[in-house]
Amino acid sequence: MKKLVLFFCFFSFVMRCQTVDYKASGKGFQSIVIDTLFQDKISIRAIVIDKNKVWFGADNSRFGYYDLKDKVKYVEHIYKDTLKLEFRSIAQTSKNIFLMSVGNPALLYQVSKKTQKTKLVYKEVNVKVFYDSMQFWNDNEGIAIGDPTEDSFSVLITRDGGNTWVKILSDQLPTMAKGEAAFAASNTNIVIKGKDTWLVSGGKKARVFYSSDKGKTWKISETPIVQGKTMTGIFTADFYDSKNGFIAGGDYELPEKNSNNKAITKDGGKTWDLIAQDSGFGYASCVQYIPKSNGKELVVVGTLGLHYSADGGNTWKQLSTDSSFFTIRFMNSNTAIATGHNKMVMIHFKK
């Protein structure tokens, strides 16, 4: 293994505030105000919020954080041979950040929150390898998923805080259909609530994989989300609690199509029902429940901008036409961080 060469840069940026002109009628939020935290030539699809810091994984071998208190950005590069790594998966424990690159070879790094020291903790070489998402159940146990290299999801598990990762044998996992995989759109292919875990797929099939025991056993549910082509299926998922969940996606090649692209469950993912047919958003890269909303309020970002629902997904309001956001996470019930093409912003939701 060659020695990692680390570089960093440290910038200060002026906050810019822009009020979105779009106003919506009805209950719930009516508009948003956007504070631009930073702009750069960068693509960010994976973020986690750690107190006053927003950590991110990005393209061109970059990762870092934005300090919300000091209003500064910190960026480092991880150079591995001549590879240009793209980090689309990120997760955290109390002490460390974990980043995983897509493509071959798959490289998983542990980053100390205190010192930013970087350590390679997993490597996988395979022409089919492509990891999509990563989450932790607790400070010791975590999971990462990727596209099949055999006939099942590629599933990595750690039980020692991320120091070591083990790939689960394919014969211990549910068999996937030929052409079924996942999408590394926003690090939301895995959803965890307590011991409950859901994985979502797309491509030739659009299904939900559920584990009640932190990845030891799995059950599969069919969904009515559009499927059958390489770029169709479930791109993103979120659960408000152990019973109520939402999946979204659609057809990446038909981004304005808003039918068969969103569904809800009220039984923990056993069954799924299409919702808001022929209305609301089209292709979606990320969906999130708003905290403390009793599972009624959701936000989606995708190619048609930012959409908001105050009634569990039945109806939607477009609060922004900005299509550059790939992923979004809430800090509280009316403030979120969003990232994507060339920027990170803070979004304030207004009633």
C-alpha cells in the first residue's frame, strides 16, 4: 500500500441570502429562504450533520466539512495512486467519519473528527464493484451496500466501530434479479430506525429489502415504482418511524414524468401504495421526512427543484425550481442543509 498524501485548504466565505420568489397557498410551509454557505467547482451527494459541522464526501478525491459556527469550509484530498476518487457514501460514529468511494477499486476510509487523520479500513477490487450508501446503527455497528458483484447486494458489515468491515457471502443474502442494483444518488439507499433496516433497489426491479436484526436476515417486498430499465426504480427512501415510510425515484431519462415514481408504506415496508399520481415532482434524488411532523411533512429534491408536502405525500408544493440539489438533511423542523452541483446551502422553511 502506498502512503496517502493529504492536502487541505481553508477558506472563509461571505453568507449570501436569497429569497425564493415562489409562493404556495394552503397549509404548512409557504416559501423558503436560502443562505449560500459556499460555492465551488464540486459535486456533493453525501452529507452528515455533526453538531455545528456539516461533513461531506465529494468528487475529485475530496471530503471535508463546513463549520456553521465559524462560517468556514475545510477541504482535504485523499490521493490514492493516480485514482480520482468520488465519495458518494458517508456515515459517522461519535469519533469518526466514514467515506466510501464508488467504482473499482472500492475504498472505505475512516477519518478522525478530532484530527482529520485518514485510515483505509476496507478495499475491494472487482470490475463490477460500485458502492452506493452507508449508515451506522450505533457507535459499533454499521452497514454499507453496493451493486451486485454476484447475485445479491454487496453488503459490508462492521461490528467494531468501523475498524474492520466484512463482506457478507452472497448465499446469505436475498437473490437479486438480473439488472437489479442501487443508485448512488444521495446516500439514501439505506434507512435505519433502531434495529430496523431498509435497503432499496432499482433497475430491472424496484424492491425494498428489510432486516429486523441489523443485517443478519432479510425479507423482500415488491413495490409499484416504475422499473424494468437500467435507470428506473427507487433512488431514495426515508422512514419517519418503524411503520411509516416513503420511497421515490422514477425514470432518470424521463425526469418530468410524475407517475409511478413515489409510494408510501404504513406497515413498515411490507406493502407499498402509489401516491400523488400525475402530480408533484418528477425524478427525485432525495426524500426526507421533516422532524417532529408526525410523519406528515416531507421534502424532495430532484430535477424539478424542491417540493414539499404537508399531508404525508398526497399533495405537493414546489418551493424552488433549482435543480442543482442532489441531497438534503434537516437540522431541525424548519432548517435543512442541501448540497449538489457546485454548492452547499442552508434552507429556512417559512410559513
